[in-house]
Amino acid sequence: MTLAVAPTTRHTEATRKAILDAAAALFMERQSDGFAVQEVADRAGLTHRTVYRYFPTRQELLRSTAPHLAPGVAEEPFSAASTVDEWIDALAAHFAFVETHFEIARSVLAAAFASSDWRVFGQDIRERDRHRWAVFRRGFSHLRERDARATFATLRQLTSSASYISYRLRFGMSPSDATEAIHSAASQIVKEARRRERAAARLGTRSKKRGSK
């Protein structure tokens, strides 16, 4: 009787890399995700069953291919920002990078929206947002929780790669016009939030003074 031998880690990684290399090559040739899993398998010299063993769905393969092609697309500006101003200032550079990898970003986001999986570019977007939220809350500590969360959600959505791609495709805007529109709207949201933050801080100060009398 012959026992099945599990593939070694080295073999597993080599097979995974072969699949991603094949998918990446097809992606770059067509500048879109318009290829079948069988084509990836053929390019990698594998069976489609092997591809599905490593990537159970086409969406998973697509999500894994994106950072393999362009790691920077996954790094949105606020992930390294320590203030909301740094977040806004980083938008132009980030959107310029997304533009150079436009089809990759568009296709991966489309696959993510069609899935119930919260992972985009191999990461859980809710986990990444925890850092963004912490930074935002430090800058707007006097806003009521509900108000702060609504403002953050609006700002987060507006400044996302998905929003930029929507401005470009849905509204036919040029890269510079889309970037300027998002930057301007984000700046207005922050300006209004700061106005409410100051008002809330003043109200809190007056309440403390009355309470101390």
C-alpha cells in the first residue's frame, strides 16, 4: 500500500509562486482580469484542480495576484499617517500610483465588492481601519462618538482607491480632476469637523466650569 505524501513547504511555495506568476503574466498581457482559471493553470503547467487547491475561488486568486504585481496599490496613505492632515496630503501621490496600476486596482476592487470576503489586497480592511480610526479620534476627541464615526466613515470612503476609480470611470474625470475633487471635498469635511470639534470643546469647558461652582 502506498501512502500519500504531503507536499513539502518548499514545493508548496514553489507551486503557489508559479500560479501567481502565471496569473500576473496574463494580467499584464491583457491589462485586465479577463482570463480563466484554466488559462492560469495552463500557463503554470498545472491542472485547474491544483490551482483551486491553492486558491479556492477566482476572487481569491485575483486578490492574491494584485499585491504580487503592485504591492504599493495596497498601501493607502492613511496607513502610515499620524495625523488627518498627513492623510489628506498623501492623497495625490497615492492616486498617482493607483493610476499607474489602474486595471489591477479596478479589477481587484470589483472582485472584492462581488464577494462577502472583507479581505482586499490580502488584508482585512476593517483591521486596517482600526489604525486610521485611532488617529482620527485623537484629532477629534471632543466630537460625540456617533458624530465622529459618521465623519470618519465619510472621509474614509471618499479618500479610498475605490472612490478615485469611481470618479475616473463613472464620471469620466481625468486623473488630475478626480484627485483635485476628492482632495477638495476631503479638506472641506475636515474643516467642518474642526469647527464642530472647537464648538464641542468650548461647550465641554463651560460645563466643567459650571460643575465646579
